Amino acid sequence: MKIYAITHVDRKCLRVTFCTHLAMNKVPFELAVKLMRHTDYNLTLRVYTRYRLLLNNLHDAIEKLVDDSDVNTTAA
């Protein structure tokens, strides 16, 4: 097993990580904006929606796979 040392984490990295975790935990967007203390919604939107869309697309893809496998097993 490799162990990596984190030598530098800047404030922006922590903020993006925090915003990402808000999105992953489905915190409402308006609350995320307040928690991030952004005055411009677009700042939060750039980070927040990217991960929200990724998670939604991943969930939809998995659901489609499950639905397709049900169709294939019942047809056989």
C-alpha cells in the first residue's frame, strides 16, 4: 500500500471540497450559497452543479443498467 503525504492544502482547495460535500449530501443550493458566503450565485453554481450533475448522471446510469438487466432476464 502506498502512503501519500499531503504537503500543501490551500484555502481554495478546502472551500471547493466543502462545497462538493454539500452537493454530494444534497444540501439545497440556496443554503450552500449562504454557507459558502458567496455574494454571487455563479461562484457556487460552478462548483456545486458540476458535482450534482455528475452524481445525478451516475445514479441515472446505474438505474438504467438495472432496468435493462431486468428486461434482459425476463425476456430470456
